[in-house]
Amino acid sequence: MIEDKTAARRKLRLQQRLLVFSFCNLFLVALLGLLLRSFPFLSYLPFRYQNLLHGHSHFAFGGWIMPVLLAVVMKVFNELRNRIAYRHWRNIAVLMLVSVYGMLVDFPLQGYAPVSIAFSTLSIVATVYVTLQVWKASRQMEQTIAVQFLRWGLLYACLSAIGPFATGPLIAMGKSGTPIYFNAIYFYLHFQYNGFFSFTVFAVLYQLLQNHGSVANGRRAFWLLNSACVPTYALSVLWSQPSVVVNTIGAIGACLQVAGVAYLLADVRKSHVVKAFPLLRLSLGALLVKFVLQLLSAAPTIALLAYHQRNFVIAYLHLVLLGFISLFVFAVALPKNNFSRFGVRAFLFSLVTTETLLVLNASSGFIPVELPFFPHLLFVFSLAFPVGVAGMLWSLRPGENVVHEKVERRAVAVS
């Protein structure tokens, strides 16, 4: 019994440290984003823009989203946390962090090179590792909707690895830059965004809903969203103007998604979870906008418009990563104190203003809107991103987080 309590405390400390590491990484992601947005008016930087962009995107995925979702899963799924040995949680966390710090250093310097590819592969190893452990441990648990979302989300994470592994042979065959090459990259992105990231958030949400209200529509939401995940990949290849059959498959998948999120939101409305976590309203609003945009993108004209207007794509990616997933994490993981409130407000200010600028700029071809000094405005309004993250990071200090820590310890004692 003493060993069990000791192990539980070690897991709790690991979860808290992983959360702090994740927010430190988000701060670095924000600084890299600022650096990217400073390129138009800086005469010299010792990095190629494309290499720095690769470093920014890989570090955002592996340094922020993956470890913070792992920390939130450990926090919310008490039984799962207890069933998996501490050494496995530790090994997974170390693999994740080592891989992303390697990518953070090597991608800006060399771009896609043997070292950066090796660190990317290490990240995939960490994903497979956590998938095997969660599937093994969860077999002995009640198969709730939350558990099913988590299991399938991790399966989609493993499935997404086909994309990066396919790019090497395609390059060797002289297919670099061809539609099939880019579709392999989009395969990875699709099953990360719409599979792993989204399903892990849904898993945590339904775990919270079980404690705060009804999950009466959970099974319908799960089957609709799960059934939509594979066919909506068709939406990612519409840029190459395939046959109308592909548009139809994508449209069917997008309709299934909208129906699934409607059932999910019905469960949220019946619960008290939004009162407990107010930011969830904004996060789920971003999710709904995401699914509506995917449905609209099934139309060939809109798909081509999004493809040719890069700022639409950037705005969409930020809507998902910063609007849907990050706001959800802030709601669930941050303590309620003045520093976290300040940090979230600053972050929201940058998110709303920069998203508006990106959309207006991309719309300038068919809406009579002029944005003078667009790169300068984008940079200035992005300054609040690192400021906001710094505030949230400060809120995680032990001295600022006493009540939050007591709640966590009480959860460990009960479990």
C-alpha cells in the first residue's frame, strides 16, 4: 500500500512537470511564430524561412499538443493513470521531449535532414509506445465513451505515421513535389488533427461529462465522429481536383462530423461542465466552426479557393490548434488565479485579432477590404501570444497553485 501511494505521488509529480514543460514549449512556439512573422521586414536572419517553419510546426505538434494532451489524460483518467506503471509514463514523456527538442534545434538549421528525420521517428516511437500501454491497460476498464474515444484517437495517431514513412520512398522514386507526395503529408496532418488530437479532446470531455451531467448521446456522437474520420481525408486531397466521387465522399464524412458534434453539444448543454470550465464554450465554438468549414470545403470552388489562399489555410490550422485544442487545455488544466486569467485574455486577444487579419487578407481578392501594413499589424498583434503564455506559465508555479494542488492530491488519495 505504501508503494502504491508512492507510485501515485510520482505519477502526479510527473503529470505536473509535464504540464509545465508543455507550457514552456508553447512559449517557445509563440516566440518562433513571432520570428516567422518578422521575416518580411528583417534584412537578415541566419535561418531559411522554410526550415524555421518546419521547426515551428513540428515543435507545436510534438512539444505542445502531444505532451500537454498526455498530461491532461493523466490528470482526468485516474484509473488509467493507476493501471499504467510509472516507468512507462516516464519513458513516454522522456521520448516525447527528447524528440521535440532535437527537432527544435535541427529543423531550423538543416530542414529535413537525417538528424531531424531521426528525431521525428523517435516521436512516432513515443506515440506507438503510449498507444500500446493505453490499449493494454484500458482492456481491463469499463468501455465508456471516453475510453473508446481515447483508444481510437491513439490508433489514428499510429495510422498517421504512414504519411511520413511514405515520403522517403516517394522522394527516392522522384515523386517529390507531386500530388501523391503532398497527399502523403496531408494524410499525416489529417489523422493528427481530426483523429488523434480531436479524439483525445473528446475523450477528456466525455470523461468530464460523466462527472458533470448526461452522456446520453455519447454513443451516437462516437460512432458518427469515428465513422467520419477516414472519409473526411478526401477533403484533404481536393486541391488536386480529383473526380467528383472524392468530393462526395468528403461531403458525406463532413455531414457525419456535423451530426456527431451536434449530439456532443447536446450532452454538453445538459451538463454543468461549462459552468465548471467556462472556456469550453469558446473551444467547442471553434470546433463547430471547424466542422462547418470542412463541410463547405467539399465544394470544389471553395476547396480550390482555400488551396490558393495560404492565409486561409494558416487561419484554419490556428483555429484548430489554438482555438479548439489549446483553449480546451487551458480550461481543463490551468488553475483559476489572476495570472492564468490575464494569460488567457492576452492569448485570446492575439488569437482573435490575428485570425481576423489573416481572413481579411485572404479575402481581399473578392471583398473590397484593404489592409495596409498587413505584415506589421500581424506581427504587432502576435506579441500578446508569448505574453499570454508567460502569464499562464507563471500561474502554474507551486505558490500560485496551492488550491489546485490540494485538489490533485485529494484525487490521488481517493484513487
